[in-house]
Amino acid sequence: MGRSRERIIKVSIPEKLGIEIENYVTKGWFIDESEVLRAALLEFIQHNRFRLMELFMKEDIEWALKVKMESDVK
């Protein structure tokens, strides 16, 4: 299989968080800072995927009900 494409994203983080990330790398938990951030982002996305989908669906339903109510008034 071919290697997946990657996107480079530049971020600024608080110094304390940078030290925490550096500690994970220094202690051998991760190869480098990029690996720590990829793991953290993947965890965040997996954890929040369904919650965010539910939120977006609720917003869509509220919008549709509002449009329906406005059209019923006319």
C-alpha cells in the first residue's frame, strides 16, 4: 500500500503543554512531538464524533422546524 498523504499544520501551544508533550517523547511513549499530537487529535475526533453529529442534527432539526413554522404563518 502507498503512504497516505499528510497535511502540515502549524500550531502554537502553551509552554506548559509543550513541556508535557516533550516529556512523553523523552520517556519513550512516542517517537516525536508530531506523533503525540496525531494521537491526541485522533482520540479527540473519535471521542467527539457522535456527540458532534448529534449536535449538528439537532441544529438542522431546529432550523427545519423554524422554517416550517414561518411558512405556516404565511
